[in-house]
Amino acid sequence: MSTEFLLTTLIVVATPGTGVLYTLAAGLARGARASVVAAFGCTLGVVPHMLAAITGLAALLHTSAVAFQVLKYLGVAYLLFMAWSMLRDKSELAAADSAPLPARRVIVSGVLINLLNPKLTLFFFAFLPQFVSTSESHASLTMMGLSAVFMLVTFAVFAVYGVFAATVRRHVISRPRVVAGMRRVFGAAFLALAGRLALADR
């Protein structure tokens, strides 16, 4: 495994996107445990894209406009739902995590956020082969190994983002106006990400 792969992976993962946004929101709203669970869910959502890239299914999204558009607009719809949910939430945040969301629900949301993004599949389709020699007899196994490293880095970085958000949570929840502003910012960010995805081409 090359240093170039690790550095590229770290840059890609650390760049804020839907997964980072979701993990931050979980940490601010429900604490460190929820943020780590959210990071795990987002990491699981990467798995289908990696498998698609390894097995060549990404080529279908690249060549089929219908398949790409269907997956893309499902992703847009889910991001719009996340934005609507964030903006309509008027509940107060409690200092203690007395009634956290079920881990299964947090994980499912995290998986869907990354799963319904066709650009992620095409990214891995272009990203992984760069670090695998065409002369290797076990190229698929090498790509799976690199994918596993990418997932570990994804989980670690997302968890750090979320736990950091959880550490400042008590300073945020004591200020209702800050909480309301925070929700508007996250809602607007999900709307912006939905718009960017809607305009995305293959």
C-alpha cells in the first residue's frame, strides 16, 4: 500500500460531504454515541459502491443514463427529506442522552445517505484502479484490501468529526437560538448537497 493512496484517501474522506454533515448533526443533536453509530452507518453505505467498482457494475451507471438518473434522483429525494426533517424539527435538545434514537435507525439513515449517490460509485470506479497494477494476478483482492483501508479511514475520520461535535454540544444546547440556527444551517447544507447532486452529470 502506497503513501500516496493513504494521503489521497485521507483528503477525500476528510473533505466535508453528506456523510460528514450527517455525523456532525448526530453528534450535536444526540451526543458522542450517536455520532459514532452514524459514522458506522455512513461507512457501511460505502460498501456497495466499492463492490460495484470492483465487480465492474459502475460501468453500467457510466453507460446507462437511465440507471444513473434513477439512482441520482433517489439520492436527491432522500437529501431533500433530510433537509425537511432538520428544518421542521422544533424540539429542544436535552443535556443528557436520555432518549437516543435506536442505533438501527441511525445506521439505516447513514447507509442511505451514501448508498443513494451514484457519483460515489463512479468515484471508486476511477479511484481504486489507479493504485492497482494491471500486471497483478490478484487485482481484485488488492482492490478489496485497499477498499477495507478506505473504510477504516472513513469510519475513523467521521467518528472524530462526530465526537468533536459532541464535545461542544453542551455549549450549544444551552442556547435555543443557536440550536435553531444550527438546524437551519444543516438543513440548508442538505438542500445545497441535493441541488449539487441533481445537477451532476455522469
